[in-house]
Amino acid sequence: MQKEIDDLIDIRTEFYDFLDANIPKDKSGFTYDFSNNPKIDAKRVYELFHKLDYRARKLRGRLVKAYDLKG
């Protein structure tokens, strides 16, 4: 299960790296500033999100199964 957690963290990092490279932050430096309507590759956003969501659902399934076996 540790590999799945590590994979999820790697994919999440890749997703946020993409956002950081394509969307400026506001003055605080923590929140994305969408006020200028930056143009980003929607297909790439979907691909990255889909990978992240798939891994999260896969990990969730394993965690639920592990919990059910202990419960």
C-alpha cells in the first residue's frame, strides 16, 4: 500500500507543478489568481486530474478493504 500512497503523492505533485507553471498566484503567494483568465491546456488538466483521481480511488478501495478486514 505504501507504493500506492507514494504514487498518489507523486501524481499530486505533478498536478500542482503544472498549475504552478501555468497559473499565477495572488499577492499572498498561496492562492491561484484566476482573475486574468489564464489560458491553460484543458486536455492536460484533465489528464493530470484523471490520473490523480484514479490513484485516489484505487487507494481508497484498498484502504476500505483493509479496514473491513480489521473491523
